[in-house]
Amino acid sequence: MDFKLKGKVALVTGAGSGFGSAVAATLAEEGCVLYLADINLAAAEQAKRSLGENAHALAMDVGNAAEVRNRIDWIAKRQGRIDILVNNAGILKVGSIIDSSNEDWEEVCRVNLSGVFYCSKAVLPLMLKQRSGKIINMASISAFKGGGVFGNALYGTTKAGVIALTKGFAREFGPFGINVNSIAPGLADTGMTNRFFNDENRRQISQAIPMGRLATTGDIAKLVLFLASEVSAYITGETITIDGGYLTN
């Protein structure tokens, strides 16, 4: 299927690893002009090496509003537009709530929630001028459970906030041709989570998933591709769960 994304300008945050690098690779295959943003520039540079001359790496801390504005202004001057924003950057907090510090709370909110707001707000003037655009936010099934297998309530709360932002942005900017959706992945084996796995808990977790396996980065990237394309033109304000049936148990 031709998703008609050739030449579209896409910004992916947290693109140096995990879901972000898989999303960037998938969009690159469809002919997008890619900007891979990550707080770790070396990781973004590594991720973009195999993606061709239309892929560009940049350092960006999504939790720093001024830096986000500066980087997106730079892209706008180079390209004149941004068609797709994938708000993927995030951090995971684990452990009990009682042991979590105020600094833990502020950090996870700054990256997971404020980062989505800052990046979306920065691209919206371009998308409003174009009267088109796709914003895709990375939530989590932990938003529905107040935490997850590893992530605690701090993480789950920020991801629930992402879902609320998604609905609010979709309602306000739908009349201008802008689609805003979010994705709620189940547990996947990525750089964020793999340090918590061992053979036993991996087996137990997989058994709790009706489809019998963890999510892959490719599973998530394919859904982003669908939401980034005009195939999903009449979908907005939605959160699509992709968890192999885990929440049905």
C-alpha cells in the first residue's frame, strides 16, 4: 500500500532508540524527510545512519520549552513545514510511590507530559498555516492501570495526562485539518524496559498476554505509520491500545 508520505516532513522525539528509532526507520522507508530528535545526540546520529540523506539528527530536550521552540524553528526555516510530529520521548520511573521523591515526580512530568505539550504547541503554528498535520503521542496501557508491570503510578499518571492532552488538542484543532491521536502500547522489550527482564519474568509476562508475546518496536511503528497517513484521515482524538490483548485479561 502506498501511504502517500513521500516528501512529508516528520519530527520524531526520543528517536535514538526503542520505539522512536523504529518509527523513524518506518517513516523513512515511506519517503519522509526525517528529523530524529533525542536528548542523546550520539544515539540519534547512530539511528539515522542507515536512513539516507533525508534523515537528520538533532539534540533536543523535550522538557525544555525554549530548546524545543528553537529546534522546531530551525526545522521550519529549513523545510517550511512540519507534517508529522511523533511525541515519543519519555522516561520510566519504578518503585513504590512512598519511595518516590518530589524530584522524581517533577522529572517524569517534565519529560512525559510537558514534553508532549511543548512539542505540540511549537509545531501547531506551522500546521495551522498548512491546515493539515498529524500529531501522534505515545501513551501507555499503564495510563489505564495507574502504573504497569514495571512503571509506577507516577509514570501511569503522566501517560493518562497524554491521553487527556490528545483529546483536548484533537477537539480544538480538528476544524483546521489536524489529526491528534495517541497510542497505548503494552509491555515491549526496549532499552527503557529490558534492564528489568530476566528469563522467568519474561515468561510469566508473556503468558499473561493472550497473544503470547511482548510487543515489538515494529508493531508500534506500523501503527504510527497508519496514523501518520491519510488512511486514518477521519480518526482523531483516539487512543489506540496495542497490547496483544493484555487488558482483556
